[in-house]
Amino acid sequence: MNTLEMIVVGILVVSFLGTLALWKRDKAALYAIFSLSLVALFGITTWQDMTPEWKGYQREYAKLLMEKAKTQQEKEDAANFPIEIRQIWNDELKIADRCTSCHLGTENPDMADAPEPFRYHPAAHVDEQGAIYHDFNKIGCTICHQGQGRATDVVNSHAVHIHHWEFPMYPVGEKSMVQASCAQCHEGLTKPEGYEILKGAEMIMDARDFAAGQNDLEIECTACHTIYGIGEVVAPDLGEYGARTEHEFEGTHNMDHVEGHKDMYNWTYQHFLEPKKISPADPAHGQEETIMPEFGMSEEMAHKLTTWVYSMKESNIPVKYRYRPDAETLEAKRGALQQEIAGLYTPEEYAQLSEGEKLFLKYNCWVCHTVKGKGGKLAPDLTKVGTRRTDDWMLKHFKDPRSVTQKSFMPQFNLSQVQMDELTAYLKTLQ
């Protein structure tokens, strides 16, 4: 509670106590108290309207423009800088942001060394063809940073300390998490269909590589977790992890063992570092100890992985705003991906594979199954599966694994008939 709010509460308390004390004894004095209270409250309301936080920032920015002005025209523009609410509205994205009412220099390169909230935003650069990356006048700010875009003061716009605000602003600076928003438009960062390399999303890419098995234990997250339909079901599905609100997360997770502020970030971050400490056995609630191993990762990697799982959610961004590489480029990336994380084929060899074997790689079947000594050990070895199973059995298994193997934990991939035929043809070659 700030000083002005305390004064308002004080006025209301005095009015209430005055009513109790003077209602029958001295109504004239009581009416005088009421009159003074109304005048004071009217004055406070007027003062708040005339001196909002955003107006102070805009006056400071006008002074800063004047200091940096080099020409007479720039000086005149600074002198006539309009003090007004600035709003970005995009009906397609359902964005209504007033962030630039305070963050005034986001698209002004002269403000590269200015203090916040006036600093230039490097993501607003223009490429060699003149195209603007991240045109804030079109996409706003909360689409990447989250927060409450309609607010015009720091506390409410950042929404960090507003209890149960669905999506508070991501932190910036040392604990920045803004990269969690990149995958909304750059789906290749997290979706199995692509392997996008994106400058400015290094945290996501490092975490993605760690999750793909580039860690000391050489364990891939999809060996236990499902991510966008790919992987196993022995641990929670991560595909919608970032879509949970703070309130939903707190209601479905035990926060008793979290150090510091008991929120979604700290639970996730500390769970990566010490999973068994954060998710121990809890017989009272029927909860078993987590099976997740301790990777011995650094705090930096735990933060990167937290940012990565926060990015896991279905995008509601219209297609026209998403980055979609052409099919040929995507296929080349997929070949490079298989070479990097599986070590099975070079890109040239991959191009010569049958469609069935490409599907086998695309859906990460090798994470659980071994073929010719390479792959996982969680599911049956498929090296000679072509001699053990008929075409009909395989097709039934692809349609519904549990219809032929009751305790199978293989996901149901909802494959097309053509895809099932291609996979069956490939597996029949394994003899």
C-alpha cells in the first residue's frame, strides 16, 4: 500500500469513527467531517488524474529527446512531444497494449544507451531488405513479455505481484525468460517437425539439445515424457506445460518443499536441480517419489530448461505471423537433426532411406526400441521383428497398441493408413 492509499484509508476510517461518535451527539460536526472527507477524496482523485505514473515518464523522455537532439527540427519535435496514452491494437492477435506509453524508445536507435523504460529494443532491427523484425506497432509487447497490457502503471502492467494474474510478465535481465515466447511463431524451436536455428533463442536451443540427450546421463526427455505427441507416457506430458496459469499450477503441485517464493517457476527450476527433494513420496496424498533422475546440471541449465518447458504450449498465433520454412529446407534440417541426436546416418544417407524408416526416425521410435544394436532399451528390440510379426499384427499395433499388447506404453500416434503401410514395409525388412 502506497502513501496515497494509506491517506485514503485514513480518511475513510476517520469518517467511520466520526459516524459512531457523533451521530447522536453532534451531527453538524459529523457533516463537517463528511464534507472535508469528500473534498479531500475529490482532491486526491484529481491529483491522481493529473499526475499518473506514465505522464512522468513521458516528460522525462521529452527531456531526454531534447538532450540528444542534434538539429533544430529534432529540438522542435522534442519541445512539442505529445503527452498522451499510446496504445497498440491488433484484432487478429487480440492485443491491446499500452506498454509504449512508458517504454517510449523501443524503436529509437538513439536510445540504445538510455535507462529503462526508455531504452531501444534491439529486436526491432531492420534487415538488409528493409523488412522489420518484430514490428511492435503491429504485434505489441505482451505477446512476448506477457503481463497486463492495458495497465498504465508499473505494478499493474508487469502484473508480477498481482495474485493469480494468469500470465505475469516474464522476468528480464539475469533471469530472463522472454525466449519462452519465441516458439509461438518459431515452431521449429520445440516441435519435432523442425529443427530451427534462431539467433536470440539460444537458451531454448541449449535446453532442446540437453533434452535430446546431450547431457551427462545421455538420457532423452522423450524416454519418459511425451512432447507434442512424441515420446513415452511414464511421466507427465510436457506439451502444454507453459499453458498452465500460476493458480492452476499451485492447485495441482505440492509446494511444501519449494524454497523461496512458492510459485510455478521455483517449483520447476528446483525440480530440475533436485527432483526427489521437490517431489518426494507423499503417502497421505497417494503420491509416489518421482522417477526423474538427478542430472547434476548447473543452475544455468536448470533455468534454460525451465524457460524451455514454459514455451511448451499450443500456439494461438495466426499462421500469417508464424515462421514456416519451406518443405525442402525442413527436410534437410530433419536429416541434420537425425545425424546429430541419433548418430545413425549422415544427411546424404538419410535422403536414401525408405519412407518407412524416415517415419521411424521422425517419431523417435529409436528412443525406446533398438535396431541392430542402436537405440533405447525401454521397449522390445526390433532388429528381427520382421520374422516375428505379420503385416496384420503390425497394422493393428500401429492403430491401437493396447489392442494387441494390453500393457503396452507405446503412444497412439494417429497415423494415416499410408504411414502405417510404410512403417510396416520397413519393419518387415528387419530380419
